[in-house]
Amino acid sequence: MSAATAPTLHIAAALIEDESGRLLLVRKRDTTAFMQAGGKIEPQESPADALSREVFEELGCRLRHLEPLGEFTAPAANEPGHWLCAHLFRVELDGPPRAAAEIAELRWVSPDAAATLPLAPLTRDVVLPRAGVPAA
């Protein structure tokens, strides 16, 4: 099924890096793919507000800074037959993240190490190429 004919989920996703350039990746309970923190945008919710809500629910942190990186499409990792329309933001957190809500695991990894993990298509094809590169 192509992106043009598949059901589309609208999400907001966070590219989070630490001072040494490692990425924060999360894995949801009962899944295998690592991905960005974030989630579905509710009706009448802006992508930035959705991301703020999702990051607080999943990581227990508030956003100190967020920078829009664009809107991207990719196959959904955990919803077979669906595509994502993802609003991606580079964000800084107000404190150390912890796995909460549906998050089973979080990992800080270098972009090279990330490439050795099972990754969601959005993370593999969109996020990794942008990691470590400040937005223009």
C-alpha cells in the first residue's frame, strides 16, 4: 500500500540529543522498534502542543526548547498498513528523562550505534540523517 492510499496517522516526534551528540531513542511496550518520543496529534491540538504533552507523558520532562525541522512521511512502525505524517522537532528537555506511560525502554545512543538497532522507518530514514546537524 502506498502513502497515497494508506491510512495516515498525524504525529509529532522529538529529535533529542545530549551534549555528546547521542540520540535518545525509545521503545514502546510490546514492540521491537526504537523510535523518537512523541505521538499522535489530537484534534484541535497543534503539533508543538502534542509533542509537549507526549514528552511529558512518556519521559516525565517538559520541553525547554523546540525547533521545527519539518514535516515528513514514513511507514508506521507499529501500525501495519498505515503511514505517518510526522512533524519533527529538535528539542531540549528540562531534566533527565525516564521511561513512563507506554515506554518500556529508553536508550542514549550514538548515531552509528543507533543504526545497529531495530529502528522505526521514520527514525532510520528521516531522523538519523538529521542527527547532529543543526537546522538551517
